[in-house]
Amino acid sequence: MDNFDKNKILEEIGKNSGGKIDMKALSQAAEKKDAKAIINSLNEEDKEKLKRVLNDKEAIKNLLKNPKITDIIGNFMGGGK
């Protein structure tokens, strides 16, 4: 993933997190492709929300229909543009 794409994605996550995510930790985790570190940067309430979504097959299907989500996943998995 080039820096422009990464920075744009991180900026969007930061804007949508309401300040709940440590952006420095997120940036470092993204650079290392470490999803566990990203999850650990969430507060307990948000971790529980994420856990519920990840355990809900229908919710995952709906998320994967969103082009922004698939772009983010692709970039974090090294398939950036």
C-alpha cells in the first residue's frame, strides 16, 4: 500500500472513530499489518461490538458488500493500489 492510500484510510478511520482510537498505535499497527494491535487499541465497549459483528455471519456479509470496507481490507492485506 503506498503512503497516500494508507494515510487516506487512516484519516478516514480516525474521523469515524470519534477519537476512540489511538491514531499513532493504529498507524504503527497498519504499517506492521498487525490487526491484533488495532483491536487492542479499542476500548472494551468497542471490542465487544466488534466481537459481536465478527460472530454474526449476516453482518459480515453486509460489511463485505461495502466497497470502502473491501478496499480497506485489501489495503491492510497488502493488495493496495
